[in-house]
Amino acid sequence: MINADILKEVANSGLAYIRSLPDVAEAEVFVSSISHLLTRINFTSSIPCNGLEEPKSTLSYGIGVQVVFKDGDRKKIGFGSQTADISLDGVKEAVEKARLSAVCDPDFHTLPLPSGTPVLNPDYHDPELMNLGDEGLVGLGWKALEGAIRTFMEHNITDSVIIGGDVSIVQEKMAIASTTGIVACDEAASASAFITTMIESDNAKGSGYEVGMRLNEFVPENAGSSAAMSALKSRHGRRVPSGKYKLILGPQPVADLLGNIVLPSLNLAVVDAASSSFSGKYGKGVADRRISIYDDGSLNDYPMSRRFTCEGLATGRTELIKNGVLTGYLSNNYYRNKVLHDSSAKEKIGAEPADIANALIPRNGFRSGESMLRCFRGKPSIVPTNVIVETSGAIPSDELVRMVGDGIYIGRIWYTYPINGLLAGDFTCTVVGDSYIIENGKITEPLKPNSIRIADNIRNLLNQVIGSTKDRKPVLLWGSPEVIYSPDIAVQDINLFSIGG
């Protein structure tokens, strides 16, 4: 990876060049270097295989600039990037691209102004994970695979087994400098493991995952072992008929619903477009009073924590839902400024933006690309970081099962999407595994994978909570950078529909 001091030097020298241009009113220079290490797991017990396939690493680096050009009495803003070039010539090329793309944007007001001191120390990242190479990556891949195989062997399962997935390491460095006084540099690394296992003869499937920000705390074999145990428990699943059910939603389903329905509806860009499921609901109850959700990119030793956003602003905690009440939004600088100057924003939000400025602080302006947060090729969008779900009145998991009495434990869903757009709040998803039938307060049999789907309304679901557990587990959704920490949450009167059969 490219040294952080070089990135800082390029950002500062590039900004000095742009300042010298007579038609520039404001500008920022963003420089980043991203390394992605990935090894894929492909094990089949019945067919000769290598176990690990395609260990590889990619390095991406470059420059992104936003420039506000003077055009008579008007101003135009443009963005340009240059790949694999972090020289002054690269800055010049990016500026010319920005000039060609520049347009008048009445909703743009200013580039970000400096924020307060970051919570995290400059050395918050793990040097071992930041410097991990190909050999270390392959070793982690073998650990994940061995965790699954060992678990199957402990249960005398050696045939008809398929194990797939990957172990991934992302290493990021960035520097930013702007004419508004922003000067920031940051670096971090995170690790993740996704494992899926199958016992073909039993039509059983299971999944497991592990995330971490420190190498000595990242245990990929846990992902393999939990995926194998999940498949073992899901053998010979049973169907259930369509109807309204009590459900216990495990951490993955809760995270999937948050990542695809709830968090997008708390994104200020979506709120500004009048497309949120919680349109006009600021300060009002949107969930059961036992539910609180916040985003915090400044938590020490959490995978998606960063000192600075990609706008050079300090990360921090944003209360999204507090005791069931909508209290804040995921925001970046552009949309915070836009709603503050928008006469129609009060109707979309449910409060006068100027009166709730603390709920709009831009702590989530990241340049997301391919599950990374530091992509120089684009302008900052609004991206969650570490999302924490807290519940009051939590009880042990066995007590929660007894409370439900008769229902279903949902362990994993996929293909979650809004029906009729986010505004309506309606959604559907398919239950794909790790799920069990609850009868007389006990888990009795596995639910047949892909045999039911949930189709309901997110506002209804959030207000049908009947209990939760205390322990939270991290979930990293496929293709999403945020990590969501959630307990098991029980809900009632939720619509399930049988698929086929």
C-alpha cells in the first residue's frame, strides 16, 4: 500500500495547485489507497478439490477532486477522478474532468467546514491487520475451512458435504484537504469471513460469518464451525402453512431488514426525496418503545470505525431511534445543507430542520464502492458504519422461546426488498435457512429452507415487538459496508406465505 505521508503530500500540493487557478471558488482533493485481499473457499467431499481457490489481492489508488468554478455571477460544481496516478499531473487531469462535468446545482451551498476533534486516536487501527499479506490471508482461509470440516467430522458427517464462501481483508488509507480548512488523514483495516455449508443428501444448508478489526481477535474458524452446525441442525426440515405467526427474528434477519428497509428510510437523501417509510415522523414513535438504534463510526475496535469520514469530518454517534422515537438521520454535508435551505423539508421530516440541527450532523459521508469506504472514484454518499440495536427488558433466549409459545425462529433471510417503494413500508423476503419451528415453548424441528416468505409492513413489524434477548451479534450483509449488531427480537402477528409445495 502507498504510505499515508505520500497521500497527505499529494492532497496538500494538489490543493495548492487548484488554489492558484483564477476561476476556482472552492475545492477539495481526496487521495486514497485501497488493498483488498480475498481467498475463496470451495470444498466438496465427493469431488476432488483444492479447498481454497483464487487467493488474490488487488490494489486501487487515485485522486478525486470536487471543484466549485466561478462562472460570472454563478457557480458550477464538478467532480473528476484519476485512477492509478497520485502525482500533481494526476490532480491536473482530475481538475479538467471536474471542469468538463461542472453544472449549476442550486442545492449545493458549500464544501464541508472543519468539525470537532475525532474521538479515535490516530493509531486506532491494527498494524498487523493493516500489513497482512497473501500468506497470512491464505492461512485465515484454511482456518475457516478447517472449522467447518472439524465440526462435520465431530458429528460423523464426511460425505455429501459442500463448503463455500470467502475470507476478505480490506486495508484503506486516505488523505483529504480543502479550501474550507479541512485537513485529514486516516487509515484502517477490517476482516470478514462468510461461509456457507451444505449436506446435499439431507437437503440441508447453513451459514456462518465473522468480522473483526484486530487480527488477534478475528477467528474465521468460528464462521466455518457455525455454518456447519447450522446445516446439521437444519436437516429434514418441515413446512408450515401460510398465516400470521409469532416470530423470533435472529440477528441476521434483523440486520437484513435494517439494511434494506429501515436504514435507507433513515438516510437523509431518501427523506429529502420524500421516499422514506418514516416520512414526516421526526420526534414521533416509529417502533416499540423498547427499541433503540444508533450508528457510531467512532467505537474503538469495531470493524467499520474510522477517525474521519471521506469528507474529512469527525465520525461519531447518531441516535436514529431512541425508545421507539425517531431522533436522527444518517447524513452527509451536501444533504444536511440542502434540507436546511429547503422550504419543503419540514413536511418531509416532520420538524423544522434548523430546530433539529443536532439530528442532521453529517457523520456518514463516505465514498462507498465494492463494500469499501474510501473509493476515490466518486463523491461522498451516505453510508452507515457500526449500527447498534439496543433493547430494554431483554431476557435469556430460552425464556424468549417460552414466551413465544408457538411460532417460528427465523435465522436467515435473503432477497429482502420494499414492495411499492420504501414510502409504503411494505416488504417481502424469503426464509432460506437456520430456522426452526417453536411448539409449546420449545424449539422442536427445523423449518424447510426456501419454503416460506415474510410479506408485511416494516412499521407494523417494528410495533409488534413482544420481547428480545440481551446479547448482540455482528452481521455483515452481502455487498454492504456497514456492520449491524443485533439481538434476537420476538414479534407477533406477522404474515408468512408458503412457497410451492
